[in-house]
Amino acid sequence: TSASLLYQDSGLIQKLLREYYTPKISDITVNTDEAYEQCLQFFKKYNLRCQKKLQLSSKGALMFHDMGIESQIQAIRKPKINLESGGSLMIEQTEALVSIDVNSSRAKSKGNFEQLAFEVNSTAAKEISRQMKLRGLGGIIVIDFIDMEDRRNERAIVKTMRKAVRRDRARTQVGEISNFGLMEISRQRLRPSFVESTRITCPTCNGTGGVHSLASAALMILRGLESDKIRGNADKIVIHTSADLAVYILNHKRGMIADLEANHKFQILMHADDNYVAPDHK
């Protein structure tokens, strides 16, 4: 028997049209003749009368740059999003959940603070719904809205959020705002998030977002020499570590080095090797 094709998945362009095209879209711009033909085939297959919306750009590969798409992609990489109301969002992804903090920032209102908080929270709810789709956020999402005293305003924010996620393809559940001003959202994971698919773990901090100070790293190394397993019966110990840390130990930990050498009868030598990042050493 000979092999034969049973199924072939649609191309990227047809997937995009099938999943995201709605009659509200005013125009579709492509930059190659091949893409133009694929769009026409899709419209013909599903009997869609929207050929007039299809445009062929002459800018080629520069189309994304000229239409501002590249700048929008770069904005997704940043954790801070500025809102039209003057407020801002801070989005942080962790292993367990996604935290979103709503800040008033530069927002100003002619009314009282309650009105200001309501305006910022309203624009934040709409933008959060958009960012969840753009960034592919999923799982548990916790939103810290600006505190409001009027429960009617809180219910209005919940209503705004539920209305905003109504057209989301991912199954989304929106909870009430708690007494601490927190809202919990559960969103289905349709694909890896934008951060997961475009970033790797930092080799310097191993994904923690911070590194040891030189003082802390120096103590970790020198205290390790007090262990019998590391020290053994050596009469000379050469420590290979980064140049900055080696210089710090020689300048600021002379007393500790002298005590170790006197108590355990060995000599400590420092070797600068920038293949190591403090507190890594050999």
C-alpha cells in the first residue's frame, strides 16, 4: 500500500481569518501576492462578500513597521501599560498566577477621589481584557483595583469586565471584587503566553529577578570553607570566581581570610574568572 495524505492543517493566513475575522473589521492588508490569493480563496470558500476590504500593500516587509505593528509588539514585552485615563497597569507573571496592579499614576479628575478611582478602574478593566488576549494570559489572574468605597461602583466594574471578556474565545470566569479590592479571573490557556514563547530564563539570576550582592556572595564562599567536606586535608585552596567578587573578598574580607588560614592551616588564593557570575564559583 502507498502512503496518502489524510489531512492537512490550514495555513497561517487562513487560520487567522477563520479565528479572528468579524464583519466589524474594516480592512485586511497583506504584503505578498500569495497571501492575497489565500485570502481570496478563503472568502470564496465561506461565501464571504468582503473582497473590497482586502488590500495588497506595496511596502513588503516594512508593512509592520509603517503601520505601527512593531511598536505594539514591543509594548507587549513591557510589564507597564499606560491607560488613556492617565492610570497604568503593572502585569507580572509568576509560576502560579498572573498579578495585575492598577495604579492611578498621572490620572486627574475634576470630582473626588472616588470618581477618579472609578474612571481609572473602568478603563483598566477594558484594557486588561485586551491584554489578556494579546499576551495569551491564562490560569488564575488576580487584579488589584484602586479601592472604591461605593459598592455600586464595584459592581459596575465587575459588569464592565464581564462585558469586555464576553467575546473572548477562551473560557473566562470573572469573580466579584473582594473587600481587599481584588478580583480573581480564571482564563483558559489556549496557547503558551507571549512571555513564555519569546523569553528564556535569565542565566544571571536564574529567573528570580535579582542576584546576590557582593557582600552576601563573599560570605557564602568563605563560610563554605569551614565545611570539612569542602576543605578536606588541603594545604592550598584556589577559589575561581568573578573578578568583581574576587577583588571584593581580597579588599573587604582580609580578616576572615586570615582567621581561616590560621585556624585550618591552609592558604587561600583567589583566581579571577569572568566565566562565573557571583556567587557561582569553583
